[in-house]
Amino acid sequence: MQRTPFYDKHLAAGAKMVDFAGWEMPIHYGSQLQEHHDVRTDAGMFDVSHMTILDLEGADAKPFLLKLLANNVDKLKESGKALYSAMLNEQGGVIDDLIVYYLTDTQYRIVVNAATREKDIAWMNEQLKPFNATLTFRADLAMIAVQGPNARAKVLGIMPAHEVAIAEPLKPFYGAFIGDWFIGRTGYTGEDGFEMMFPATQAPKVWDALLAAGIKPIGLGARDTLRLEAGMNLYGLDMDETTSPLVSGLGWTIGWQPESRDFIGRKALEAEKAAGVQQRFVGLVLTGKGVLRSHMKVICSNGEGETTSGTFSPTLKESIALARIPVGTDTECQVDIRGKLQPAKIVKPNFVRFGKSVL
């Protein structure tokens, strides 16, 4: 089992540790529910050092990403600007989702998931062969996310003035280097905050400083309810290699223009569109009894679908889910919960932003 540089800090904070994709990670530190509310109302920190940080450098870095990613990195003109994209196979299935930070035309930083590390790196290196660029896995870095309405103020409050001068002006979805640190105004909770990458040797000191600033540690349990309330996909549940971005709520991430850009999976997506996309990705709010979970059957007037993620929303105090259902105009459906059909509303796959309901 692998451990992050924060492992001893998790134990000292009373974490319950679980196996997450081969990593020994905290599921909670006593109360998943309280941790969820801490992030929605104040600030919390997540150890995300198990995620995979990659540096891409070389004359062909940009042409390589134009081929590799469904989204178009040519949109990135300012150093530090981030782009969310899917990485597809030739069939248009999602190999993984990732964030790529543009540094220069020959330098990019990429962050991919933990559970998919080996297959992602193998796929990327295979596609990289015709290009003049190198991909470096930054195993020497730790990563921590601080999220919540007070997250930025609390982090900036413990930074020296010269670092504040760089971090404070960052706009959403931008990042910047501060010495050997990289700090991005990104996250996975629907709240404001920072994601910070820095030498792993500094991890214990960083943890102590954030804790002293009143930022509470948050486990994977609350991370999942927070991201689901924000309508953010989780790889392996809401999308995988058998589903395309068009049926996974990620159509907005496909850079169709220019038509001449032949990214991997483009032909399959064009064929899917031409034939007529058969499913749509939606949000569900349960109006009947029970709790929505993944892989529940969804009954619509024009066919059946399936929930992909589901949970009880601590913010809304309702059961919510992401689901893939037949294309149509239904506003209501039924979900099979333990053999009983329960009514649910069909909504946009986005439930909470900045602590408020967006239903």
C-alpha cells in the first residue's frame, strides 16, 4: 500500500484510513458530515498527493497535446491558465479526465487521477513517440487542496508578502509558480480555494501551518459528497473508457474547432453525433423515499437509464444523483431503490455552488 508524505499527520489527526486505489488515505477524521459542512462554511484541506503530477516539455509539447486531448490547448494564451479536458481512446471513450496548465508553448503541467496513473502514463508515452517532447512524473511533489469560502483568505494569511503578491491576484482556473511551489486557483468542491504543489519534504511543515491557520483536515468521504453536490464527474463512476464525453456531461469540453484538428477519438465522436446521441447526462433529486446510489435503474417515459453517482446531500438535505438516461424531454422519472420505484425530479447536473443551492 502506498502512502503520501502526509501519512503521519493523518494518523495524528485521528483519521480513519482506507485503501483507495492502492493508497492508504483518510476517509474521515471523525465525522464526514461535519467535514462537509466545514468546507461549505469555512475552509478545509485535502491531501491529494496521490494524484499524478506530470511535466511536459519540448518543442512538440503543444502539437502533442493538440493530438492527445479532446479540448483544445490552443485556447491557452496566458501563462498559468488551466484547461479541463478528457483524454480519449480511438473509440471516443474517456481514458481519464485531467487539468493541464499552460506555462509556455513548450512547457505544460498536467494533473491526472491517482487510480489511473499507470495506464495514463503508458498511454501518453505511447502517443508521445512521434513527438519531440518529454513527460516527467513528479513523484517528488506533494499536493494539497484548500477549499471553502474562507480558504483563500486563510492561506494568504500565512504567506509572506512577496508570495501573497503572486497568489492573491490569481483568477479562477489560473496557476503560478512561487519559487519551487506551484499554486492554482482550482478545486473539486464547488468552492473557491487553492490547489498547491510543493516539494514532498515540506509536507509536514505545510500541514502544521494550515492547521494552525484554522483549516481543518477533510477526508475522501466529504470530498465525494462535495464534488457530487457541485456536479463534478468522478472517473470510474460517471465516465470511463466505455462512455464518450457526449453522454458523460462533458460535451462542453470538446474543442471541435478548428475542424482540421484531428485529436484522438474525434472520428468516433463525430460518428456518434451524426448517428444521434442516444443518452444524456442529468442530475436527479429524489422526491420519494431512500437514498440514491450508483448503478440504480432509472425508469423514464422513453426507456431506462442508470444512476452513475448518488448520495445524500448534506447541504440540500435531499438525496441527489448523476445519471445517464435516454434522450428526451422528461422532467420526472422513477428510480428502482431496493425493488421499489421511487419518484425523482430530473435537473441539470449541478446542485450546489459556493454553498448555495442552484436547483
